[in-house]
Amino acid sequence: MTIEKKPKFLKALTGILLYISKDKKSAAIDFENELNRKIEDLVHFPLKYRSSYYFEDGAYRDMIYNGYTIIYKVEKEKILILEIFKWQNK
């Protein structure tokens, strides 16, 4: 199983990392490293996180990390990382 990060996710993540790095660059690096580790773990446990509140289809899941929601979709051969946002901003 492979992981594919969609452009919408990557653009939002870049904005989040820039915002965090304004306060403390090392915190942004730690945030990104830990998030990437959690995303990579999905290969082994794709259904680990709850069914998405934002989609009716059970293939969509919500990973919660440091106050952010990461929406991903589990397909037969890959996991699509679709979006990241603060829950109160959605």
C-alpha cells in the first residue's frame, strides 16, 4: 500500500508550518516530522482513525493531530491524504 499526499493537503500543510515557524522553527520541524510518522504508520493500520465526520463513505477517515484534522481516504492499493485543517476552521 502506498501513500499519496494531494496538492490541497500539501498547500495547507505548508501554510501551517510557516505559521508555526514564525514562533519557533524547531516546533515546525517537530510538527512535520511527527505528522509524517503518523501518516506513514497508516500503511500498517489504515483504519486506525475514526470514520470521517465530513463524509458518509467509511473509506474516508479523520486523523486528529495537535488540534488539526487530517482527512484521508483508504483505497484498495493506496491511501490518499486529502486535507488538513484546524477543526474550528471547517
